[in-house]
Amino acid sequence: MTPKQLIKNWVKVFNSGNAEEIAEFYHEDAINHQVANKPVIGKAAIRQMFQDEFAQAEMVCIVENIFEDGEWGILEWKDPLGLRGCGFFHIVDDKIKFQRGYWDKLSFLRQHNLPIPKE
């Protein structure tokens, strides 16, 4: 599977809000680093991260662009509330080995009426 195909499938599952299913896209020792947060290491921890996030807010990923370069895929996205972001996915053996995402956490928290950390 190409990185572009995997990302398209990942977006479908992300939009379904199924943490168990989305965790299956990751290697056992994968790293998911959303730069607004500390890196999450390991498939089990990534599953828990998604369970927590899906319970916290309804999130929808609308694909704007997907680019591919070798083992890397790049997702440019937006959501219905106007938030935009970009994710980089390193795909090894049809699984995500490393993911890094860039988005505005403060805007996300405000849009979903979630508490804003003091620090």
C-alpha cells in the first residue's frame, strides 16, 4: 500500500472515531508526535491517546491535499470549524512508524469549549 492510500484509509477511520481500529495502522513501537503535545510512544499508548481525544471532542478531518515521497506521506487537512493542520507519516511495511502533526491547539480548545491549560 502506498503512503497516500494508507493516509486515505487512516482518515476514514479517524472520522469514524474508532480508537481500536485506528491503532491498527501503527507499528507496535510507533511514535505519534503532535507538536502541541509530548510524543506518544507505542501502539497501546497511541490507542489510548485516540480514545481520550475521541471522547473529548468530535473531530472531523477533511483532506485538502495528500502528498507522497518514498516512504513518507503528507496530509494537509482542515476541519468544519476552520482549523487547519498538516501531518507527516513515515510508512514502513504498510504501517505508520512515525507521525508528526502541526496544528493550533489553542484554537482547537477554544472551538470545542475545552479548558485552556494555565501553562
